[in-house]
Amino acid sequence: MAELTVGRLLTSWQPDVPALLLVVALGGLYGWGVRRVRAGGGSWSPARSAAFVVLGLGALVVATMSGLAVYDHVLFWPAAVQNILLDLLAPLGLALGDPLRLAVEALPEGAAARLRRAMTGRVVRLLTFPLVSTALVLATELTVYFTPYFATALRVGWLHELMYLHLLVAGCLFVVPVLTREETLPAWCTHPVRAALVFLDGVIDAIPGVVVMTHGTLIAGAWYLHHHPSWAPDVRHDQQIGGGAMLSIAELVALPFLLALLFQWARAERVQAAALDRHLDERLAVVPAAPAAVTAPGPAAPTAPAAERVRPWWETEENEVAARVRRQHGEK
């Protein structure tokens, strides 16, 4: 093959039919969902659509059909970049598009209810449980590189495509449930907990890159030694470059992932505060005014004991609205 340069990396492309079919199917379904929501009088953020198409599907196309795919059979580092794009970047883009919420809003009521039941089913709950899905991502990366999986995939075309899908699905199992607006995670996975899990995931995602970069044994060494071009760096150095690229991309992807989650957290707090204010205003609006006391001629009536007086509802009820009113009265 011709020597790999920046120009050839950017301009060398090759079709990948299974990946192209997947991109067309996902893009078509997403576009159909957006049209259904808007036709029903709803709205869908253009930013979500752009994230799904540009970042999600775009990363999938780049990983499987760009110069990375052209040179992944003669150099290790393009293959390593491919895999990390499929495992981390593409799932992040797809999750930012929130396809689960879009499907629920676009489908008829019966189909949407079935989808929600499927998303909260026992098997899906197990696979998307945060610690389980994080372990699956790590196990997938380590299995690819430190078993015959990767070396065999370089020789067998259908297994190579299956590896692409395996990496993509493993990444989506963690990222999509964390960022979706649907309730797919356990109740204890509040936004602070999710932020901590994303931080932990960013640390764990760095492990494969570090291991690949420092591993003493060549990964798929027989293949790359046999197909090593004369213009390429030493095979061991090539593997170190690939591990460094994996580490760098993993840490770069972790930052926007965490920022997206923090943005969702802040928005959820604003929505909750606005809803609480509306509820509080409604409750205060319906509090009846205390009737004026009628003073009868004659001697003054004895004052009723404090225990017999009617107390305001916010002093007797135990809920968030009442607690907030008590705090406001305390400040005054």
C-alpha cells in the first residue's frame, strides 16, 4: 500500500456495506421519529438531531469507511483508533440524540408502552446496570486485544464486522441509559451518582490504552509482522502509538460526556424548581383568608388555648411544599 500520510488518511475511503446499511437504518428511523413527533404537534431539538447524525453516525462512518479502515490491516494504530471511536465516541453521539425518548414519543401509545416495558425488563436492567455495563465495556476492549479475537477478525471479514457491532453495542449499554430522559436506571442513580459513575468510567476507559501501550507482547503480532510495510514504523512502536491514541481519545471523550451530564443535571434542577414554585403558588392561592373576628358587646371572651387554634396547613403537613413555606416564614 502507498505510504500513509495525513492527506491519504483524510482522502482514502472504502465502502463497508454492513456498516453503511446500519447507518442508513439508524438515520432513517431517527428521521422518521422526528417527523412523527413534529407532525403530532410536538417539538424535537435540532441540537439532538445534529448530535445523533454528525457525532454518532459520523463517528461510525469514519471508523468503518475512512482511511482508518483502509490501513487497519497493515498498521495497528488505525485499528485501535477505529475501535475506540466505535466503543466511546459513536455511542456518546447516539446517546446525545436520545433515541429512546424519541422512540417513545414517536410510537403509538401501545407500542410505546411495550418499548418502556422492554427497557425496564430484567435482562436489559442487568445489562445496563451502571457497574455491569462499565465492566462489559472494559471486558470487551480487553477481550478484543488479549485473546485471538482481534487477530482472527483481521483474517475473517464477517467476524471483523461483528467486532465493530460488538464494540458499538457495548459502549451504548453504558452511555445511552445514563444520558436518556427515559427512566431506565435504578432510582438511586440520581444525577450526582451518574456524574460519579461517568468519572469512574473515564478512569476505567483509560485502562485498555495504558495496557496496550505498555504490553510486552505484540497484539496480532504474526499478522502485522507479515503485512508490515517498509515505510511504516516498527511494529512494537506502532502498537505503542495505538495505545497512546486509545488513551488520548478515551480521556477526550470523557470530558464532553461529563459536561453533557452536568448540563442535564442543571436543567433537571431548573425544571424541578419551576414545578415546585408553580405548586407552591397554587397552594398559596387557595389558602382561605382568616375570617374577621366579630366582637360582641359585653365582657371580652377568653382567648382560646393555643392548642385549640387552627394551625396553617404548612405547619401540619409533611411534604416538600410545606417545608419550603416553613423555611420562607422562618426567614421572615
